[in-house]
Amino acid sequence: MSLITYLLFLFLLSDITNLSYKKESANMSMSEKIRIALVKRKISVTELANNLNTSQSNLSNKLKRDNFS
């Protein structure tokens, strides 16, 4: 994992963790939290997929299904 990918992961994880502690996000799915973090960081799903060394369609499908296994 490159340094840029690692830092991106840490920033997104921080945003998602912060969302998890807010009352209004208690019923949000992980996909919704990830999408909000992406918007906050002005990162597209395609950019995230590239940094994770996966295809855009694969990541989009995981977000759509809310299944990250």
C-alpha cells in the first residue's frame, strides 16, 4: 500500500468514525457514511477505487450492496 493510499484511508476512516458518533447518523449504512466522507474530501468513487487497486465497478457494486467482505 502506498503512502498516499494509506493517508487517504486514514482520512476517510476518521471521517466515517466521526459520523458514527453523531445521533443523526445512527441509522446510516456504512455505504452512506463512506459516500459522505468521499464528498467531504472531494474524492470520487473512481479515485478511491484506483487508490485501493480495484475497479470502479467493483467498488460501486460493494457500495450499492453495502457489502465489503
